[in-house]
Amino acid sequence: MIRFLSRCLGLVVLAGGFVGAVYDGARSIANNAVRLTSVSDLLFALFKDKASALQNSVEALAPWLWQILVLPLTLAPIALVGLTLGAVLLWLGQPAREPIGFLSRP
């Protein structure tokens, strides 16, 4: 059941990453320059009020955590994050491999 959910979620996230790549490609062609949508742009578009509260809450917890871990993740292109996360979820959801060299019958 977990493998099925991992594969389904992986395919959805992979499709979202592909859509992000197509969107960035179309924007780049229209602007005659490379335009990439970052994770922070998507977060600000979806959650306008909560995005700034996230930064304040993480900095209140540990100021170094925002600078070292969260800020580089929010500056990453959303297509790259979606494609990578989808591929990892698909890899985690694959069925177990048959062992080589073992007899299946006595």
C-alpha cells in the first residue's frame, strides 16, 4: 500500500515538475531570456500571508537553519525540485527485486 501511494505521488509530482519546466520554457521563449520559477515564487503565489510567517517562525527557532538549509531550497527552480522529488518517490515505490542465486523450489 505504501509503495502504491509512493508511486502515485511520485507520478503526480513528476508531472508537476514537467509542467513547471514547460511553463519556464514558454516564459523564457516569450521574454528572450532564461526565466526560472523558484520555490519561493510558488510559495508566495499560493500562500501569500503564510510565506513570510514561515521565515519568521524558522528564524525564531534557529537562525542558522534559515541561512543554511531553507533559503537555498527556496531559491531552487521548481521544475528541478519537482522532477527530482518525483524520481525519488518513484524509486522508493518500486517493487523489491528477486534475489539472484536462490532456488525457488526445494
